[in-house]
Amino acid sequence: MADVTLDFALPPELEALAAEARQVGRDLADRCDIREDSWIAGHDEAVAKDLSDRGWIGMTWPAEAGGGGRTVMERFVVFEELIAAGAPIAAAWFADRQIGPTFLEFGTPEQQERFLPGILSGESMWGIGMSEPDAGSDVASIRTRAVRDGDEWVVDGQKIWTSGAAHADFVYLVARTDPDAKPHQGLSELVVDLRSPGVTVKPIVDMTADDHFCEVYFDSVRVPAANLVGEENGSFKQIMRQMEHERGGIDRLVSNRRLYEDVLAVADMSDPLLRQEAARLETDYRLGRLLVIREVLGQAPKGFSAATKTFCTEHEQRVAEFCARALGPAAQAGDPGLSARLRRNLAYAPAYTIMGGTTNILRNILGERVLGLPRGPR
């Protein structure tokens, strides 16, 4: 039998694209004091325009929709490098990762014509109105209501943890449109202009002083009926498709990669225990990267993004803990900029396994929907 070699190296054209994105990412990140979690906390509208000019928004979208028609691996290497470097891409990230693909899959031609150009140009900012105070990971418990009134929907309710809503033009809203249906049914998706009367956006300042999470209140907000995306009362399957985009991406693995690299450059790695821990993190990074690539290539089982996100975000928490141990006293007395970043990341790290679906919920999804395990007693 002939020897078979599994080659994990990127082909030369992807290596060149990755090198370009790495340099762009470093240049953009070096303008920022904080380089961690840049895909969610680093809002810079000029960067969104820069990405558009480079053709790095909508890279994989079909050319007839205005996209780049490029491969999923081209997009992967670009955003792996941008996020790992700490480039502030939040102004474009949600629309590129999630909103555009949803319109392409479920939107009408009119909606695609109306909304996609602004996303592609980097001029249209979006938030995702899904979580609520009593319905975080449990989408079926959503209570925000939309009632049909002629050619409009009237929306009442509250969303929370809506990333970037303070800067956004639109929110992609999940609302209950049939209160008598079963919990997983009766949900619909609407595009809501955040400048509409009755909308109130309140940023939430967290313990790191970030304010990208927001509360959004809807008080009899009128939304054109034409802004319904996909099937009325059929949103749950669309939400699950969105979750594949949200949970299985490279943003869940390299949020604090730049901090890790910067700490390694100054830490005393003569300690064999630190070297052993760094080796483990490097191994886990490569395993997580392979999980993400499998999602990107469409090779993962349906619903497996729950496992990918769980592994990757727990890895990010271990990175934060390692960086504190590796710096030791220098975390307080060393480079003030690096120390500030480390302290912030330690405080922020618990969020990794909460936002986008808590790990206990994701483990249930993995057990029940992927592995087919029986549900335990309740």
C-alpha cells in the first residue's frame, strides 16, 4: 500500500492572502489600545469601509448578489488573521457573518436588493435581536411580540445583549407572531429600523468598561410587512441555520490570540510547567482550528457547531488564565498597556462560554441532537 501523507499546509495562494491579511490586521490593531475581542468590541466604521474596499466583505457571496464569489477558505484565512491580530472589525462582522447569508438563503429578491448593497459597502451596521432577559440561550422562550396590523407589524418587547446596537442602523429581530403556537413555533424574523419611533437603545457597561452589549426596547414599533424575512411563524429553523454561522466560526477561537502572542514574547518561559501549558494551548489551538475548518467546509455533522463553540471558547478561557500565570508579578508591574489588556481579558473571559449559547445548553444540544442520547428526567 502506498504511503498517504495528510498535508495541513495551505496552498501558496492562500498563504499569500493570509500574509496580506496578517499585515493589514496588525496595522489596524496597532491603532487600538485593546486588541482582544475585536470582532465584537472593536467598532470602527472606517475599518468597515476599508474591508469593503479590499473586497473582504461578502467574499463568498455570489457575484450576482454583489459578492466576491470567492471560496470559503479564502474568507477563513482573511478573518482568522484579522481577528487574531486584533483588528477592530465589529462594524462589519455581524452583517458579513450572519445577516447577509441569511438574506441570501431566506430573503426575497427585493430584500436582497435593498439590504445587501449597504452591507457590502461597509456602510450598513446591524445588530441581532435574539436574546431576552428571560430567554438567553433558550430561543423558544422569546416573548417579544409582533402583531400584524394591515401592512405593518406592531412590535412590543425587550431584547438584551444585542451587540453593537448603539451603532447599528438595523436590528434583525426574532419575535413571537403566534402566541398560541408551541414554544418552538410561532416565531418570525423582522428587519427593524432602529431609528423607528418607539425604539430605545441602552448600552450596557460591563465590568471591563466595554459597552458593546445593549438593551433594546420596542414600544409599539411599526415595521413594514415587507420586512418579514422568510416564513411567517417558521423562524426556528432559520435561527438554527444562523446559529451554525454564529457558533462555528474562527471568532470563537482566536479572540485573545494576540494577547497570548504578546505575553509569550515577554514571559520567562524557562519554567517547564509554563512551557508544558503553552504546548497544550498550541495543540488545542490547532485542534480547534481543524474543527472550525470542518464547519467552514460544510463537513461537520448538523448541529456540531455546538461542540466546536464549546471547545473553542473553553480554550479561550484557558488562554486568559495562562497569560496571567505566565506574566506573574509583571501583570501588575510590567508594561502598563499589556497589563491593562490582561486584566480586561481575565474579567471578560467568562463571557466566552456564555454569549452565543452557554456551554451547558450546547452540551445538551450535542448530546440530544447530534449524538441522539435520551433526555434525562426533569
